[in-house]
Amino acid sequence: MTPNPTKQSSSETAALAPPREGTKQAKLVGLLSRKSGVTLEKAAEALGWQTHTTSATMTGLRKRGYVIDREPRDGKPSLYRIKPDA
């Protein structure tokens, strides 16, 4: 059986779908899309989540196809942002 090259797998389809409007995931995408980025702590505070939940949600966004950069800063929390070309 030969694979159908035009058929997308479910993981490819999920990577193309943005979060539903009005959800906390969509709000996180908005925070990460800001030019200034956001720290993990500020994102967790804005969403009312624990930092580990926020981090796990960012991992889920990465699996959906978002490219999230982490910018380490000396003595300060890292900044996270979605790459503009992603």
C-alpha cells in the first residue's frame, strides 16, 4: 500500500489550527505574540495558572507548530515570544 501524499496526518492538521478565540490558550498566544514577549511568571499571572501549567501549555503550542523562542536574561526571568515568521 502506498501512502497518499496529499492526505495530512492528524498532527499536521492540528499544527495548522489556531486556538479557539476567547480561550486561555488564545490569550497565551496573544501574550507570546507581543514584540516585547512575556515572562513565564507574568503569563501565569495573566492566565490565573501555575507556572508549570503555563509552561506545559507552551509545550503544547510548540507541538501544534508554533515556534516559541526563549530569551535568557542575566539575573532576570527569561522572555518568551512567538517568532513573527511562525
